[in-house]
Amino acid sequence: MARTQGSHAEITGPRIRAAALRLFAQQGYAAVSMRVIAREVGVQAGALYNYIPDKQTLLFELMRDHLVELMEAVRPCLDGPAEARLEAFVRFHIAFHHARLDAVFIAYMELRNLTPDNFAEIEGLRGQYERLLQDQLDMGVHDGAFAVADTRIASMAIIAMLTGVNTWFRADGRLSLGDVQEMYWQMVHRMVSVGGTVSP
Amino acid sequence: MARTQGSHAEITGPRIRAAALRLFAQQGYAAVSMRVIAREVGVQAGALYNYIPDKQTLLFELMRDHLVELMEAVRPCLDGPAEARLEAFVRFHIAFHHARLDAVFIAYMELRNLTPDNFAEIEGLRGQYERLLQDQLDMGVHDGAFAVADTRIASMAIIAMLTGVNTWFRADGRLSLGDVQEMYWQMVHRMVSVGGTVSP
DNA sequence: GTCTATATTCTGATAGAC
DNA sequence: GTCTATCAGAATATAGAC
């Protein structure tokens, strides 16, 4: 039997998430009403509740899905010699985050709008990613490939520096994404190199 | 003649700003109502409008005052040889921002809640501060004190790295603020030094 | 699966008494 | 300078028709 007219289960769910992602990033979670999300999708506000239990869960799942995808995508960067792994991580972080401006923005800016339980889960995922970089630095120091006074501080500094690219880089500017990846890798390389020297 | 009972003009204004600063930082501008601010101060919502024209202006002035204070406080860091100026800037940025967690948070997170005119003014002030660091790097490169491929990129990277301290550093942790200032200066020093070498 | 209608609470801002 | 009362509208979420 044909589907009831006006029924679009397979596409409405993803469209709600896509609209919420963009609107939350542009205006903020608290400033975006369920009615505005519904209008963007082309349904009435009540229909949203066929797909999401409430607004809070919608926010939480957007953040969780982003971080889970990040953790899966970073895996290929963890093979090879220490310096190659770090370079791969730097280039990956910049490219992955540039391709997901809205999700990155939300994952950083809307933490305070999560319930305590949801906040704990998101912070756990973020901590795993930060720990990943710290482990890379620890192994490089152990190998003698890197010289870093405090790998926890260095990993936080590097992640902040790389994520900061999203605040100013636009693909139509004077630099390509490849230019930016190259320059950031040079800066990170200098930061962690033994004796402050970088071999050519 | 004695002041009307219940009248506290001199202290209510600053208390409104202090309460708004803290609440906006904790919950976000859009999530904080005028009634909640008023309750925090200990007055009724209507009384707030003796001190501020509207909620938007309250947010704008908090951000503007923070950035104006930042621009004034950074001035003493701009004297001396290139390397000393950069070290002073690094230490200053970390200390100044650590002492103003709420204002820094708001100045970064609530930009999207400003009207276009107010946004332009705030972005102008932030741009002045970023340009200040870039000028320092330019002068150091010109002197031969620094080797930096792109001073604009390097200044954005350094500011993001330094501001990121606010996301994880707490004074009761394993490191003192002085420890952190020292380690970040070492990392920045390595990043900008000629030939990637750092003299002892 | 989507609609309309609704319950309940809250919102920013103003008017006028004191 | 602060209060109370109020306006006009928006918020999240639910109920029940189709």
C-alpha cells in the first residue's frame, strides 16, 4: 500500500538534524525555537517530536555524533614513525574541522546548554581525543624524536592552535587549505623538535 | 536630606553588570532573562531599566569594556627589544585572560548575539589587538630576531594557543600560573626563532 | 506522519504609584 | 530609585483528529 501522503519518514529526520545544526551554530541553542527549526524543515512544530524526544536530546546527539565521527576519522593518523604521525594529525585536524564549521562551533559553544549527564559524556569524548594527541607526544619523547617539557600542556596548546583556524580561515581567502596545513605543521614541528632545531 | 530608602544608585549599576557578566558566561545571553538578573541583584525586573536601555546594550557594553581594558593594559608590553616584547606579550595575555574568565568567555561566545553595528565595533577592537601582535612579529622579522613564514598566521595561531589556556587551567591544579606562562613562552619562542633554534 | 489546537509558563519592556 | 501591574507575544511540549 502506498505511503500516506505527506509522510516522509526517511528524509525528515536527517533534515531536522541538518537544520538544527545550522541554526544552532548561527544563532545559538537557546535562541533557536522548535518552531523555527520546523519551519526550516517544512513541517509543523508538533511533527518534530516524532523524531526527537526533546530539544536537549537533539543538541546532545548533534555533539555526540560529531565527536564519535572525529574519533573514527583520526585513526589512520596513528600509524608510522612519531614525526609522520604528528604531521598527519595536524593536517587531519585542520581539514576535518574546516569541513565541519557548524558542528565544531556547536561542540565548543553549547557545552553549557547540556544537562549534567550529557555534558559528562561529551567531555569524555573530547578528553579521549585530547589524550590521543598527548599519547603521540609521549611516544615521540620516549623515542627521542620530540623534546617537550610537558606533553599535556603541549597537546592542549596544539589543539587550541589548530582549532583556532576555524575562526579566521575561509577557502576563498589568500591562502589555500594546503598552505595553512603546511604552515601550521611547520609551527607545530618547531614547537616539539629536539633542541629547538628542525631538520630540513 | 537623607536618600530615599531603598535607593542605591551608586552600587546597583555595577552590581547589574557584575551579575549579568557571570550569568551570561554561565548560561549564555539568550538563556538569561532580565528577571533572573534582577533577582540576582535583589531588585525587580523593571528597576534594571533605570541603568541600562535594554538587554542588547548591556551585553555590548560588557564586551566593549573588556576589550578597551585589554587594549590599555597591553601597552606596557610594547617596549624593549623584539624578543623581550614578545615574551611580555605572552605572559601578559595569559595572566590578563586568566583573571577575567567570564568576560573572555562572553567576548568570544556571544558575538552572534550582537546587532550588526555592535558586532562591527567589537570586531574592530579585537582586530586591533590581533594586529598588535602581528606588528610585533613583523618588527622582529625585520630586525632578524624572528623567522616567521607568515606573521598573520603566526599571530592568529599564538593568540588561539594562549587564549586556550582558559579552557583548562585552574589555579588549584598541578601547575601555577607562572609555570604555565613559562611553558607557553618556551613554545612560542621555539615557534618564531631563527632557524628553529633557541639560544639558552 | 503530519496537522491543528491548546496548556502552561516565560519573555523584554513600559506605565504609573510611591 | 524601586515597586507592582501589565502588555503582547513566544516558548516547549502534548492531545487528538485525520
